[in-house]
Amino acid sequence: MSTARHDPYAALRVRNFLWLVASYAASTVAREAQIVVVGWQVYDVTRDPLSLGMIGLAEALPFIAVALYAGHVADRMPRRAIAIAGTFGMFLSAVALLLFTYSGMIARGRIWPIYLVIFLSGIARSFARPAFQALSADVVTRDIYANAVTWRSASWQLAAVIGPAVGGLIYGFAGTTTAYASVSVVMALSIVALALITHRGEPQASAPDVPIGESLRIGIRFLFEQPVILAAMTLDLFSVLFGGAAALLPIFARLLHAGPEGLGILRAAPAVGSLITGMVLAHRPPMRRTGLALFVAVALFGMTIIAFALSRNFFLSVAILTASGMADNVSVVIRGTLIQTMTPQHLLGRVASVNQIFIGSSNEIGAFESGVAAKLMGTIPSVIFGGTMTLIVVALVAWRAPALRRMREIPVA
């Protein structure tokens, strides 16, 4: 009996997938660089940890409000066109930050324009993300979904390494205006890459013509009928919500006596770890004990968050954040593969939008939670509390979701 040879580059041999990954990576580089610049700029003006949390809230509110409708649109309209429109909205947001900074409006102490732009950017991102995810399933065949998810995740991690580092370096050596100008250029390149995709990502022919309310209920109903997917998303939701220290990195950069350049390195460190994990996963066959790997990875993530809060050495902190990214990417790949493999093609946009609410918005809500907790408890105790809560969440989900805990290979719908 012959066994098919595992091809670690199967998805990358698809031209349209390559352009999609290039666009995804470029928009991520731009967004991650922008996060570093905005975070340092806001904290430099206010010196208030709550102001950093408000950045996350400003993006999360529209993100949550629009996400379900965005998923419906991704299943009813051409996904490539939606991805282009959403990315163009993020490009306009970067240009707006450039103009506000260049005019001196923010330098004079008024930071409300930043919150306004981030709010509008959240709307654009809520449309772009499910369209990107659903389109990535359109351009590859179902037998290489896992490989495509792994490479898409790896491209995100590589971009998340480059983005913060470049953003911090440009901010430190050339100033805020140049940094925002660079973000705008890279976001424009993302739009160009999307335009080069020849597959138009048309809505599924099998998608029933139903009113939007029923359409959204179908997507949510499907998700709640899949306990394995729901448990995996719940695990990531609360681990990210409590365990994210990213919003407070401008404060830790100052505690560790690093400037914006150091902030960029701290911000990039988890992505370095995630990229390492992504490359390893891409070159190995599918996991044989997927459920156990997911729980172990999230538990290790919580432990690294606690260790980071206790570190007082810059290089040790970078190493710990790198380890956190290595653990985190295991759960990212498993969850992404579960969703893309077990979800019918015509429901991918809606399920991706629910996942976006669970995971995407939890980063921003987690940033707000971190800012509030740091204000009330102090920066270091709040991060230790978050890491501890992540470990508690792992234990609770493992107890309540035996099907996920016992899962070996990921089933195919």
C-alpha cells in the first residue's frame, strides 16, 4: 500500500494563492507597523495606560458590530472585490493618520483623531478579513487546505516580524510622519497584489437566496452545531482576551529602558516565534494528536505571559515573547484548519466572521481589558493576572470539551 508523499509547498505552487499571501503579508506589515507607531505616539502624549486600552476599544466596537454582516457579504458577493474594498479603507485610514500628524493636530495633545481613524479602520478590516479567509479557500483545492492555512499563517507571522521592527525603526530614526507615509505605501502595495489575482472569488452557486437575517442565523447555527470548532474558538477567545500583553508593550519598553526601536523589537518577537513554528508545521505531516497539542500550546502561552511580566532584562523579555509566539501559532494553525476544513464552502464567509468576532475582536477587547487592569492593578500585576486566567481557561475548556481534548486528526466535512 503506497502513501502519498507530503508536499510542504503545495499551496505555494498555486499562483493566485501566492498573490493572496503577498497581499495579506503586505497589509499585515503595514498594520503592525501602524500599531507600533500609534501606540508609542499615544502613550508619549498621554502617559496613561488606559489611553492604550482605548485604542483597542476604538477598533473592537465597529469590528464586532459589522463582522456578522461582513461575513454574509463575503458569501453573497465576489470575495476578491470585498478584500480590495476593505484594504482600500485601511489604506485611507493610514493616509488620514499621516495627514493628522503632519498638520500638527495630534502633536498638540489632541488624540481623538487617532481614535476616530482607528474606529473607521476597524470597519474596513471587519470586511477584509472574512473575505481574505474565504478567498484563500476559493483559490486552492480542498486537499491542501491545511497546507494553505499553515503558509497563510506563516506569511502573517513573517509580516508581523517585519512590520513592528520597521515601524519602530522608522519612528525612532525618521519620525512619525515618515512612519505613517511608509505604512500608506505598503498598504497600497497590498491592493496591487489583490488586483493581480485572476480568480474573482464569486459567491458559491449553492448558497441559498435567503434574507440577511436568516443567512446570519444559518452561519451561527452551523457553528454551534460543531462543538469541536466552537470549543477551539472559545479557548482562543479567552486566552487572547486575558493573556494579551501587547497593548502594554509601550510601557514595558520604557520599563526595560528601550525606545520606540525596542518597542518594535518587543512587538515583533512573538511573530518570530510564530514564524519558526509555522515553518516547522509546514514541513511536517498533519498532527496526530491535535486536541492535546492545542491545549498544551495555549497553556504554554499563558506561562510565557507570566514570565514576561516578571522579566527585567530586555533580551530575556524578547526571548520569552518569542516563546509565546511559538506556542500561540500552534493554536492558530489548528483553529484555522478546523474552520477551513470542516466548514462547507458556501458558509466560509459567515463562519469566518464569527471567528473574527471571537478572535479578531478579542485582541482589541483584550487590549482594552489590559489598559483598564493596568490602571486599576498596576501594569505588572495585571499581566500576571492575565496569564493566570489563561491557564484557568485551558483547564475549564479541557474539562468541558472532551471531544476536542480527545481529537487526533482533524476530520474533513
